[in-house]
Amino acid sequence: LASEVKSSAVDYVPGNKIPGVPQMDEKAKKEIDKTKEKLDEFKKKIIKKCPYTLAIGIIPPQAAEKFDEELGLTPEEKKDKPMHLIVIIPEENYKEIGKIKGELIKEAKDIKPKLWLNIITPVDMWNYALDSKQDIAEAIGMSYPLHDKGILGALRVAQIHKSLCLRKFEKYIYSYCVGGSLVRGEAKETSDVDVFVIIDDTDVKRMSRLELKEKLR
């Protein structure tokens, strides 16, 4: 399982088929490739204005509808099928979100397809999961990275591992959680991704609690 996670995490590109993971289809990938030059220029402008930016990613098109619902977009706003761009900034800069968004919207007005900017902090991201909106958190983790200081990569690894664990042991898994330095906002380049898997150990007909725990470990 560990080698499968390592292989999937290293080789991940939008379009690769990883069970349970939001995929970016070829049509969407071609659309991004076509506008990549403009997106790269836009990314540079974001980083120039906000050098502290932690990550910039394009949300998988399959998850765009969830973001539309979460943001309460009107039918008129949904009509253009905007490409959702996620920009993650440090928690200490959250008071600047309104100002940053206003400036970046002006910069993005000539980019096609239309971009919808979602500027959040890591705390906002963890709150999606705490509010049982795991699909939103997953989509952020599996976004197409334009810039990443590590948070998107860490989430991607956890999401791939979670999907593989559920594929093999779904009957026993109650909760899959991310914790440690990543959630505390203290992660470095050398930090591990700490995950906690809460299991249902009540299947006493098949094996004892200790046997089950050892098998799953």
C-alpha cells in the first residue's frame, strides 16, 4: 500500500486514474494548457502582489459545481462556467483578502475562460472538512497546481492514501483525518504528513481486536 501511495503521489498528473480521487479529464486539461501562458502570467502577478502566497491551484472541473453551490453563485454567474482558481494565503494575512481579491479580479478580467477567484487561508480549508464538506477539501488538494509551497502536495498525498485505504479496508474505516504540523501551520519542507485512521474494531466474529489492529497497521 505504501509503495502504491508513493508511486501515485510522484506520478500524479491531471488525468491519471486514481480510485476515488477527483480526476481532470483530457478536455479540461487541454483547455488549461491552451490558457497556460495567461495563467502563468497571472500567477506571477499574484506572487508579486502577495509574495507570501502558499499555493495557487485550478479546481478540477468536476468539483466546480460544488464550489458554485458553496459560494452561492447565481444562475447568471454560473452561465459562463467559470474556472475556479484557489489561492491560499497565510492566516495572518486574512484581513487583506478583500483588498487582494479586488486587485486580482481586475488583473483577471481579460483571461478566458472566466476565472472565479477563491482566496482562503489554511484555517478556512480545514473548516471545510470540519463542516463535513470533505468534497471541497478534497478538490482543493487535487487541484492543478500553478504554485505550491507544499500544502497542496501534502493534501494530495493524504487524499491518494485515503482513497487506497478505503479501497482495501472501507468496511473498517470510520474516519480518516489529517493532523500534526500541517494543520497547525508549522509544516516545513521536511515535515511528514501526519494522518490518523479511526477504525471500527467491533467485528469480533472474524478476529480479535488486537489481530484486526495489527492486520490493518
